[in-house]
Amino acid sequence: DAATLSDATALKERIGSAVSGLLALLGIEADPIRSREHILLSALLDAAWRAGASPDLAALIQGVQRPPFDKIGVFDLETFFPAKDRTELALRINGLLAAPGFEAWLHGEPLDVQRLLYTQDGRPRVAIISIAHLNDAERMFVVTLVANELVAWMRRQSGTSSLRALFYMDEIFGYFPPSAMPPSKLPMLTLLKQARAFGIGVVLATQNPVDLDYKGLGNAGTWFIGRLQTERDRARVVDGLLGSEGGGGLDKGGLEQLLANLGQRTFLVRNVHDDAPVLLRTRWAMSYLRGPLTLAEIGRLTPRAATPVSSTAPAAAVGSTAPGGSRKSVASGSGGSRPIVEHGVTERFLETSAPGAPHYRPFIGARVRAHYVDAKAGLDAWQTTYWLAAVGADGPDWDTAEAHADPGPRFAVGPAAGASYDDVPGAALSPREYKRWAAALEDSVARSGSMSLWTCPPLKLTATPGASEGEFRAQVALALREKRDAAVEALRSKYASKIATLEDRTRRAEQRVEREKTQASNQTLSTALAVGGGLLGAIFGGGRRRSTLRQAETAARNMGRAGKERADVEHAEADVHALRRQIEALESQLADEVAALEVQYDPGAVRIEEKPVKPRRSDLAVDDVALIWAP
């Protein structure tokens, strides 16, 4: 993709990990710097991707046997990697392709992250990739492919602080080791370092903490640590926490004691934004722990109409299906020899990986460059497409032709050996008609060509040219989440000062309750002493009647004061309860307003429109008109 090709480091990382994963699947331990196999395959992928091609294993085998370059570094190809040795590598790749169990790799859902995360109409979904039934090499290959595709998709997204997607991997033991460098480690390290800037969360889980690269996990902002069985595991986790971002405020001794005393369903939670770790206890939940799904169970859960991803599908479809989906009828000839064309006619042959000698049918192909402008929508884009039309006696029918996104179909160097050919109208063998056909294509594109542009008027958003409805709905959903998050944050800030004021008043009121309780207790004690003294004086005082009367008066006054103090305590407690009710009311009001924001920024309620934009006729350009042979 363009984002990866424009970033030399990203391209190098993706090629390196893809080749390492393939060689691991072949059972070849390869050093990216010293291995001839790794260097050759990397050079082939680099050349193909820069040319806009996406080679499958069959194309890779052909590339190994006949590379499109003569030198690697300063050495010529034969010196660096002789043809005999390259044939051995090609045979190993072919053995993988021909293996009985490998056919399953050629069918199913395409590894497209956008399709894994969103449905065709833009609704988010959960995609589960199970690798439990694969061997170790195949598991490494799948993890590497998925992580690489996610990194490539991530680099095509805009930066955001809102959560766009979540990548969760259970049991990462072996895929992120502390010292080795398996193919999966580099893309996963890239995700840990960069994914948060694109709104992608990464959750990694394991039961083997001692076998993880804690320097890489230092990029993780939140750690959930459960019961660890061995002292070695606890020591490793403590070292990782202390070395992670924001770990400076942690105490090693305190961490070791916390980890050693964790109970069941209790986790130590370390968040880099908090001053200290906290303990979290989960609810008890029933789980039958039935184990992983079997292949038969996965088959029952998989949709019956799986999308084939075989490399032969694109070539077989060229010219056989009209843009509306109806089958086109192309007349077959007698399987004759290749027609002779006049000088000035360009011939090209579509690639095919089907076995045997192909039968070619004639088409007319041309490249169209169109300029689409819509000032209101902020659109000013050029689009290049390659058109293929079946050729008849009257020339190509451009109104039913197929348009392929740039760079268009893949062409072979020449025809396949032993091929047969359909009959060709005489006009297609002479260059005289090709200019007229180019003008006809230009007129057809100007009349009926258009670029579908998805817009969201309420948000004043416009999709990038070529984006599908699902992709644009995902973009709209992200924009709404960002607006919702900003609105919720502003709302919380608005209520935070009010709640903080009430909480401060509540603290002062609670302090007053404690003072009043203390004063009431002291006054009750003084009253009790005065009453007791008066009674004793009355019983044993003899002639001191006046003194006894004064003591009784004092006791009565103290009882009145004690009653007043108890009343003061009740008033103070009532104030505390009233303040707490005000806080609860504010929090309830905040929750209601947050819920209202959720409804206001619901992606399903926003209006999305499709707007067709016509190309500028003055900017239309048709070139590279050629006779195309399609197998």
C-alpha cells in the first residue's frame, strides 16, 4: 500500500518479517543479513511491491527461478545465488504449495483488516482467528501475517486519541521472547510502540511471564498481574514493572510483598497514569472450561460461502463478468495459432498460474486518467484506471468494459508456451482504428463515468476517493467517538468543580460532626458527675443544704447543655446527609447527560449520502491502448 511504500523503514520491516515467516514455514532458519534465501526473497518482494504487484507463491517460485534483476548488491546474480541453488529453493516453495494440507490456505476470508474489523455497511465486528489446529511453524506464519497486515492498515489511518480497534492475543509465549527475534516479534513491537497514536489498543495475555521481552512490554500502559506460582516469575515481573514507563514511583519491596500475597481472582493493576498500583478483585463467574474448538466445530461456525483467495481467481475473471454482474458471452475460435499483428499495435498477455497451455481471448485495453473536482465536497483528485473490453467486429464495447484500479492487471513477459488463440477481428490487427477507439473510450468515460463520493453532511465529512461505504462509516464512527469523548471530558470538567466543592463541604461537615460528638460526650460526662455529686451531697452532706442546692442547679444546667449538644450533633449529621445527597444528585445528573451524549453521537443515527462526481472532460486522457490476450 502507498503508506508502507512511502516509508522506507516500514517497507523494510514488512518485507523482513513476511520473508522470515515464509522461511520459517519452509523450515529454513534464515538470518536477514547473511541468508541468501532471505536476501533473494526480500529483493523479489521489494521489486514486486514497488511495481504495484502482489505476488502469490506461484509467482514467487517463478521469480526465484527467473528474477527480474541481474545483480544483488555488487555481485551478479549467478555469483551470489547460482541457478542450481535457486532451483532447490523454488522446489521447497513448490513442495509447500503442492502439499495436500496447503490447499486450505488458498480459500476463506481474505486477510483484509478493514473487513475483519467492519462489515460491508461499516458496522464494527469481532474477528477471531484460531491457530490451535496448526503446527508451530504455521502458527508463527499466521501471527506474523496478521500482525504485519494490522501494522500496514494502521499506517493508512489518521491519528486519534479515541479507541478505534483492539488487537487481543491470548498466550503470546514464543511470539515475543526476551532474547530471540522470531518473525512475529518485529511487527508486534511496532504495534506496542506506535498503535496508540492511531487509536489501536493492544492486549497481550500469557501464563509465562518469565519468557517475555519486558523492554518491549515497557510500552504497555496498563498491567494486570494475577497469582504467580514461582519466585522467578515474581522477580521478573517486578523488574519489568520497575523498568516500565512511569515505574519510578514504585517500591520494589512493596511490590514483591503484594505479588506474593495475591488471592484468588485478585489482580495487581499498574496504570502509568496512577501514582501507585491498586488491587482489583473480579466477580466470581461460572466457566465450564470446555477447551479449544475442534476443526469440525470451527467448520460449523464458518459461513458456508467462503470467499476464495486463490491467485488464479483474478485472471479467470478478467473479461468474463460485466460491471453489472452479468456474464458476458465471448465467442471461442477454433484454437488456432497466434495471429500476426501489424507494426504499431502493442500486444500484452495477462498472467496466469493455471497449469497447462492456456487458450487466449482478445480484448482491447487502455489506461484512463481522469480529474474529479467538487469544490463543495473539498474534492480535487486524479484517478487512473485500466479498462478491458471484449473486441468484436465493430471494435471494443466500452460501455460494458471492466475498469481496474491502477496499476491494473498483471502482464506476463510473453505468451505461455503451447497456447491457442481465438479469432481476432481484422481491425484489431491494424493500428489505424486504435486512435478512434481511444476517443470512443474518452467519450464513454465522460458520459457515464463518475466517482462515488460518500459524504456526511452533519459532520461535514467527505470520504477519500475510492473509499467504500464501510470504510467511510468507520471513519464517521471514529469522528463521532472523538466528538463524544471531547464532550464527555468537557462535561466531567464542568461537574468536577461542583462535586469537588460539595465534597470539601462534606469533609468540613463531617469534621463538625466529630467535634459536636466530642463536645456532647464531654457535656454528658460533666452532667453525670454533677448529678452524682449532688446526690451524694444530699445523702451525706448533713447541714450543707445550701451547697447541695447549688450542685443540683449546676446539674440541671449541664443537662440542658448536654441536650443542646446532642441536638447540634443531629443537625451536623443532617447537613452531612444533605451534602451527600447533593453529590449523588450531581453524579446521577452527570450520568444522564453522558448517556444523552451516547445517543446524540450514535453512528447509526447519522445521515450518510453517496454523491456522484463527474470527471472533467478537458482533463481526460486515454493512452496505452493495446491488444490484450486474456487466458
